[in-house]
Amino acid sequence: MYTRTDKRSISAEKMEEKVGQIVAEYSKNILLHHYGVDILKMIGVYDTVIESLKDAGVRFVELGGVQPNPRISLVREGIKICAKRESILFWRFGGGSVIDSAKAIFLWSAL
């Protein structure tokens, strides 16, 4: 099994509008869109990200609801999502807890 673990950190103005284009450079196959609690929806960023992914033709599965001190149940759900697919690209959108949760899902999925 080959696992590509390239990391790329991108900062740009209006990043939420460019995410689909950036992700499509890597793959349009399957993306795990992993994000935190509803604050993204309340400030309008969520809809912009989803629209950007769809416009770029990126197929994705959502796994939202990450809370501070991520719950193992959500990590297990992410592992199950990854186990059902041959290849998956991770996109995390949020802060430290989202990063921690995404790392746990990735590591356990790669085993």
C-alpha cells in the first residue's frame, strides 16, 4: 500500500473561494472534508468552501462537528469513511482540534 503524505500549507486572501481549485490539483477523486463546529456555517465560510469544491468537480465526503478535545467516536467514524474508499485526500478546515482529529484519522487509516 502506498501512502502519499505530502503536506502543503497555503495562505491566501479569500482562501475559502480557492480551495476547490487547490484541492483539484491533487485529486478530484475523494476528499474527506473535515471541519469543526457550526461557526463556519454561522460566518458563511462553509457555503463558500462547499461551492468551491463543487465548482472544481471535487467529490467529497463531509465529517464535521469536531469539538475541542476531539471525541474518539468522531475519529472512528472518519476511519470507517476512509476504510470504504481506496484513495482519499484529507482537507481539514479549522483549528488545533480539527488538526489533531485529522491526524488521528489519517494515522489509523494508513495502518
